[in-house]
Amino acid sequence: MSPLSRNRMGMHLTLRERIADEIRDSIIKGDLRPGERISEPELAVRFGISRTPVREALRQLDSEGFLTVTPRKGARVTQLTERDVNEYYDLKSLLEGFAASTAALKISEEDLERMDALNERMEHYYEIGDYVKIVKVHKEFHDMIIEATENEQLKQVLHFMNSKFQRFTIQIALSGKNQEAFRQHRQIVDAMRARDLESAKRLVKANAMLGKELMIQEVQSEEFPC
């Protein structure tokens, strides 16, 4: 087996990334159910490889919130609850709201134009049904706000938190319920361009609360693999 393959965007994947992608897709589709055990030895045999890249893939998915890896007990698919959703989005609202009000004083016009372009790309991907790319560009849009704060501690906390719960963003994108978020994104850019700190903060918090509302709907849905 070749150590490299290509993903849907045509990019080379390492073995670790390939394994992580397959497990992640299986969880999102519901083929792997919450609480189900993931066997490291079985994956190694299936892919015809050593256990090292399998272990690395499982650790990556643990950091993203898809799996829970327990020493000497192995990995299981993480069970998501409404409490997880509430706690994550409440904290996201608080921290990203502060980030937006801070960034509004510092962000450049060039970066604001880039954010406008990113939002247009998200809308385009929504129209053609490319939800994989929506997730990537959505992350880039919000990362630009975080980076503009120039607050290293805040950046570390938000990047870790958003990485840990990126499963939420992926699931919302796959649900196709993104249109209201695009409108909010345009308003956020307008507020930051006007250096309106309070409006930028309020709009980013509202955007987080929209994500919370949509994700709770997904958790409550019988079709959602939680």
C-alpha cells in the first residue's frame, strides 16, 4: 500500500491523515456509533501498516473531539450531549465576542476585504453543496478575527477550543443550515470596518448562539450520530 493517497481536494495525505479521515467520515455518517470501540490492532491489519500511524490518527481524532482515548483502555467514539453544546458555544460566545471587539480596533482593510472574499466563497460552496470546503473557509474567516487581536493567550485558548469541537462545525455544514450565518458574517465585517466595537462583539456572539441553536437541533435529531 502506498503511504500517500489523495483527499477530495486533490491534496496528498499521509497514512495518519488517511486513517483519521476514514474514521471521521464513518462517525459523521453514523457508521460508527457513540461509545463504539475503535480497535488499534484491527485498523493496523486493515491498512496493512504498523500501529504507530494508527495511534497517531486516534490521538488526532481525540484532539478534535471525535474520539475519547483512554490509556490502557483504548479509543471509543465520543458521545456528544446538549451539555457539551451549551458549554462550548457559551464559552465561544464570550471569548470570540471579546476577540471581535479587540480586533475591530486593529484589523486592516486588507484583512477585512479578505474576510468579505471568504464569506463569498462560503456562499458559493453552499450553493454547489461542497460542505467540506465550507468548513475550511469558515475556520479561516473566524481565525482572521482571532489573529487580529494580537493577544497570544487568547489565540491559544480559542484555537485549542475550536479544534477540540470542530465536529460541531462539520456537522452544521453537513446539515446545510448555513445561510443565516453568511448574513451575520457580512454584518460582522461591516461592523469591524466601521470600528464599531460593541456591534462587532454583539454580532459575533449572536453568530455563536446561532451555531448553538443549530447544533442542539442536530443533537436532538434521531439522525445525528450522538
